[in-house]
Amino acid sequence: MIELVVVSLLWAFSFGLIKGVLVGVDPMWVAFGRLAVAALVFAPLARWRGLGRRGVAELLAIGGLQFGVMYAAYTAAFQHLKAFEVALLTIFTPLFVVAFDAVRERRLRWIFMGAALLATLGTGLALRESWTQARPVVTGIVLVQLSNLCFALGQLWYRRALLRQPGLRDHQAMGLLYLGATLVSGLLVLVVGDFKQLALTGRQLGVLLYLGAIASGLGFFLFNRGARRVDVGTLAVFNDLKIPLATLVSLVVFGEQANVRDLLLGGGLVVLAVLALKKLQHAQPPGRPAPPVLPSRRGANGRCP
């Protein structure tokens, strides 16, 4: 779980950086640039042997969906929405995670859905004042929800793909995911990219390198690794933790205005969702086993020590 906490803190800075520094750059180029940087960092660690063509193709496809299509839609949304509106619309990702898992498993785990709903409620409360400012911009809303769908599906697909490759380590798999994402985002640049918006200032280049190597490269590596070590309910909740944290960063670091009371209450509900989920799972009667957690290579209990 510690990986998901670290990544949530790391991603809290991304909303302000994208909107404040990179909004004038073509979104397809931003997505391609940060994913290409991430691929350069992790490609040397990629493992090809022993996976077979199907295994390699599956990891490339996961990266293309979870990062390539997701980032293209996410970054494009900033052209139509304000930063807080983009953050606001990402709060539904936990519900997508639980819903897709329910379809795959053919049963809905109400504990997980309850945790996802509590996290969504908490995040909505943290951004309560933003609801009154949000504009009904259809294109931006559709782009953010497409981004949410791709990210949710990618997380669950990655968990299952690595179960089928027990000898594959996360850093070896991520190299292939980033290559697939770079290929997809590169194709999108060729099809719909604006080459006139390619020029970057020194500050924009620095932010793009940071987003590629740290926020994307290291961030998604830690997130996907953490996603395999927790249950679906906890994973769903952590999809929203970054939003109250991003609001807090905007308040403290970027000097924006926010309702501190709502932020604390909403963020507290997100944390409560994690704690309640763990307590409910441990409190289940002996004859009714808890929902399974994917095993970690570091321990049989499914969590890193």
C-alpha cells in the first residue's frame, strides 16, 4: 500500500503543472513527450525473453490503453476545462474500477463498492465549492471519462496479466507498457497532432521531463506495482486520494484558494474508506473468506513489508 500513498503525493503536483505550464502546448505532443521519456527510462529494463509473442503483445496493448489513450484524452481535456474541473471529473474512477472488476468476476463485492462510494463522496466534498463553478463542457467531460475508463481497465488488466507471468517483475513489465504507450501516443500525434504548437520554452521542457521521468515513469511503475498488492476495493479508493492532495498542493504550493474545512473533511472520508475496508475484511466470519488479494513476491500476505 505504501507505493499507492507515495504515488498519490507525487501526482498531487501534476494538475497545477499541466494547466499552469503546458496548457499552450498541443496535448498530443505532451502525452507523447512524457511517455517517450518514461519509455527511455524503463525500456532498458524491459524483459522480452520467455513471454512469447502473445505475452509481449498483451503488455504493449495494456500500455497503449492505460497510458497512451488515457493520457491523450486526459491532456486534451485541459484544453476545454479548468484544472479543478478536470480533477473534479476524475473522482468517478473508483466506481469504474469496482464495476469492471464486478463484470469480470461476475459478482459485485459490496464492501468494495461501499469503499469506492465513500471515497467518491469524500472527494466530492473536498471539491464541494468547485461543483458550483464547473461548466457543462461536453467535450471535456467526455475526454475525462474516456481517460478514467482507460486507466481503470488498464489497472485490472495489468493485475491479471502478471498473474499469468509469475516470473515477470514489475520493472521488466513496465518497460513494455511504456513502449506500447509511446507507440499509441506517437500514432495519435501523426493523426491529430498540431505541429505548429511544438515549440517549447526551457521551463516547459523541464516540466515535461519531470512529468515523463517522475510523475509518469516512476509514478505509474509504483502505482501498478502497488495495484497488484492490494484488493480491488483499496485500489479503487487510492484512485481518488490524489485529488484532495492535489487541492492541498494547489493551496499550499501554488497559492490557489480552497475551502480548508471541506478539504479536511473530504480527505478524511477517503482515508476512512481505506480503514473501514480493512476493518470489515478482517471482521468477516471464519466461514466466509475475505475477497482474495493478489500475492506479492515479497510476502504471502499480499502486502509489502
